[in-house]
Amino acid sequence: MPTITVTQDDIALGKPGDTKTCPVARAAARALKAAPGDISVGGFQIIHWPNPDSAEISKLPGRAQAWIASFDRGESVHPIAFDIEPANQEGEE
């Protein structure tokens, strides 16, 4: 179960409303050892494309979803850490 740790640098460099460059996407790319473009964060999930034919989808905990909503609204946020578990994998078999 990976831990996603959003740092102050992630907050400063992340872009509100951008699923691939928001602070959680930056932190998830580090935690999952993925290229930044291979991670997307949206709504209630993190999607990781380890290769072009498959995706790993992990559910975001409620407090992470609330944190993202606050960041996207331009509210002041602080670093956060949370665990994720892969929800499922989709792709060619």
C-alpha cells in the first residue's frame, strides 16, 4: 500500500485543476516511481499508466479528495500524506 506524501514543493509547483501536474499527481508519481505524465488525478481516483496498454486505478481517501477540492478552489492547504490501495487494473491481457 503506497503512501502518497504531498510536500510544500508539490503545493508550490502544482497547478490547480490540472490532473497531471497537481500536487497529488506530482507526489503520486514519486511514490509509484512513475513518469509524471503517466499519472492522472481526478475526482476520487489516481490513474497510473505503467505502459500504454494498461492502467492501475487507485481510490483516493475522502480526506485526500477534500484536500484536492480545497487546493483547486485556491484555498490555503498544508502538506498531507495518505495511503492508497490499487482498486483494479484495466487493459489488455
